[in-house]
Amino acid sequence: LRLAVLASGRGSNLQAILDAVACGRLDARIAGVFSDRRSSQALERAREAGVPATAVSPKGFASRALFDEHLFSLVDAVHPDLIVCAGYMRLISDAIVATRTGRMINIHPSLLPAFKGLHTHEQALQAGSTEHGASVHYVTPELDGGPVIAQARVPVQADDDAARLGTRVLDREHPLLVATLQLFASGRASLIDNRVYLDGQPL
Ligand code: GRF
């Protein structure tokens, strides 16, 4: 499975993928890492692992559509089977998403459909949730609204603040993302008519 990974920041999810590939737990190859931020630690992590890493700043592009067209022309050039948004913090234009249905996934730190968008740990605490977690889902034009492939759950503890809760979720994100990618690597997951199929059965 050839992967292209998009990341904006710290890149700990990228690191989990790199480590899983390196030790043979994931039958995949990262063909390229792409970031919208030159300062992203994800770029360093990629280069350290010998993976080509490219930053494209949105500055200098007249519109989101033009930026995305350029970025995704570079992504397409590495011929990924699957595009993985792992902490990629920019909205992607509908035209790009629509032409990659079933080939682009995202990891989001909440139990979707709960708490879309930003500040999910604050949202969960404010709502008084007793359970929180992370989801891997297909990217569709609706932000954080595409079909969910897999989730990991954590308890919310009485003395949690957003940072503590966020750390507990992040610890689970890494194995969740790797396990989900392995579903793709072994050909077990697919999207048909906007529904997720696992081993040929709808989820
Ligand atoms: C993760 O919580 C991910 O779910 C969210 O952004 C964070 C990225 O963390 N979309 P990292 O850059 O992978 O460390």
C-alpha cells in the first residue's frame, strides 16, 4: 500500500506510521509527506526516516482552490493508493475531495459524529461526556462528516482537563491509525455508495 501523508504540526501520528512500517507491523510504504507549514515537525520526522517531505505554504496562492490544486498535483505525483490526513489542519476544497472519494482518510480526535471541528477535548469536557476518543473516517466534502471506519474509546475522568484528556486520546490515536491502515493494506476496507465495507460486509 502506497501512502501519502498530510500533516501540519507535531506529526506524532506520522511517527506512529513510520515506526509501524519500519518494524513490519504495517505492510505499507510512505511515498511522500506533505505539509502546509514549513515548521511542521512532521517534515523532520519524514526526512529522518528517509521519506521525501514537501512543504507548500498557502501564502502566495490567490485561493484555497489554487493552493489545493498545486499541493495535490504534488501528492498525485507520488501515486498514492491512499491519502492519509494525520493532523492536517486545513480545509480541503470540495473539487479535490470529490475526485478522491474512498482514497482519502482522516484521523479526528473525537467519537464522531460527536464534536466535529476544533477543540474537541474542550467540547467533550463541556458536554459532560463520560467517554471520548478518536475516529478514522473517509474524507468527504462535509468537514469531519465522512463515513467512520474505526474508533478508539477512552474514559473521561472526573479531574480531567483538556490536556490530560487529549494525551489519553492521542495515545490511542497512534495504534488506531496503524490498525486502520493495515485494514487497507490487507484489502479489507472499502467504500461503496458512501458506506464502509469491512471484509465485504457493510459496517
Ligand atoms: C491529532 O489529535 C489528530 O487527531 C488531530 O490533530 C492531532 C495531530 O497530532 N487531527 P500529530 O500532529 O499527529 O501529533
